[in-house]
Amino acid sequence: MTPEEEKQVRSRQKSRALVTGLLLAALVVLFYAITIAKMGGGR
């Protein structure tokens, strides 16, 4: 693999990791909000 191709692959991996991390964070926030609402905090 040429250095240019390696750079493209690394770039794709980095962006995929970023998207995965953001999705995970969004799920955590969603579950937290649902838990607070179920406990009666969202009056």
C-alpha cells in the first residue's frame, strides 16, 4: 500500500471512530434522560 493510500485509510478510520463515539455519547445521554424521567424528575 502506498503512503497516500495509508493516509486515506487512517483518515477513514479516524472519522468512523469519531462517528461511533458520538453515537455512543448520544445513547448515554438518551438513557440518562429516560432514567431521570422515569424517576419522576421530569415533572
